[in-house]
Amino acid sequence: MLDRKYTHLQELLRSFGSCVVAYSGGVDSVLLARVAHDVLGARSLAAIADSPSLPRRELAEALELGARFGFPVQVVRTGEFADPRYLANPADRCYFCKHALFDELTPLVRAGGYAVIAYGENASDVGDHRPGARAAGEFSVRAPLKEAGLTKPEIRELSAKLGLPTADKPQLACLSSRIPTGEPVTVEKLRMIEEAEYFLRDLGFFEVRVRHHQLGQGALARIEVGSSEMPRLFVDGLAERVTEKFKALGYLHVAVDLAGYRRGSTNGVSVKLG
């Protein structure tokens, strides 16, 4: 079954003739960029959007992966942070982000004579709340992983077979996803979130989110880690170290979410104290 889907993916990409892959360095887009380059060679290009919502380490790792596996990566600056609709952080914030990305990639495609923009939506995403897919439809962007019927577990399995180190990479979303819907996105908030998550990852935590809740003049950091990892937070003085670091970053309060890591936990959520 997996071999058949892999062959279908290759055939789809070959049928494009040429393409630009909207690349992020995540599990899906790394596989897509690698297979596109295997099939199309110099007629494929991976393009990564650089903005304050992309962690610096993720950008560096994405560029390193391109160099390691031989597919070219071009960095493009996107303008979503100049769009007040994006900064207002509505429920469809991802639409404005993806629209800005595809709007930036369109002249790149034309200038380079590429036929198609492709991105990493997969078959497991069907039925999810994905405003970005609406933007993809408006720009006629293709989703070859989804079209080939590849699910997230299958993408991980195929990535492992191809020797990609992203096979077991945790799922990541842009830093803006850590801010509850309706609370404004700012570069300063994203800086705090990025450094807080780096700190937890450097302590060895695998599944990590730091949700940022604004409280008047201060902010609360709501930590989510995998349920199996949570006990580590409360031994060997680690909670005190984390609290000290987060307060140095500017957080007024630091809390641990006992429900553990889960996707979309800031959708429609607000926190008020007092």
C-alpha cells in the first residue's frame, strides 16, 4: 500500500513538469521537497517563508536539510506581519498567513518558469479546521501528499525509509499558534514564546508548547508537554529553574497545563485572573 502511494506521489510530481514546494522544514514538506527533487531535479525548488513566526532554529535546520539532501532552498520574506487582519489573530489567521506566502511565491514561480506551487497538506488533514487550505485553493496550489492519499503516519514511515531525520520530528506549528484566538500577535510575544520553548527543548522535553496568555500589563505562560514527560517538570528543582527562566523572559506567571500537550488548545481560549 505504501509503495503504491509513493509511486503515485512520484507520478503526480512528474506530471507537474516543474514545481516550487512551499517548504517549512517540517515532516510533510521535507518529504515533499526531497521527492520533488528526486523526480524533477533542477526543475524543482523549495521555498521557505521567513517571518517572526518561524523559530530561528527551524529556519537553520530547514536550510541544513536542503544542503544535506541536495535540494535547493530559497528563503523568501513574507508580509503577513504588515497585515492587520493577521495580527488581530482571528480564527482564520492561517488563511492570511498562507495567502501572504502564496502571494509571494507566485512571482517567483513566474520568473523561474515553474508550472505549479505544491504544499504539504496530507490525507490526515482532511476534515481539520485548516483556513490555509482556502488560500491554497484561491492560488490553485496543489497538495500532492493528500492527492496520493498519504496520511501522517505513512509520511513518517516513508521518510524513515528514505533516511530523512524528520521521520520522528514532533509536529510543529508557527509560533503565532501559541497565542489564543482574538489576542493580538506581536513580535515581542513570539520572541518570548520562542525562547521559552527553546529552554524546555534544551532540557530534553520532546513535545512542547508554551501558550502565551496576556494578562493586562503582564503575561502567563501555560506550559504543555507530553503526558509521559510531565513528571520530569516536578523533580530535581526543574520547576524552579523553568519559573526563573520564564520570568527573566518577561512572564508574570508560569503554569503547567495538567492536560498535557494537545493541538489547538488556544483556539477560542482566554485566561483571566482576579
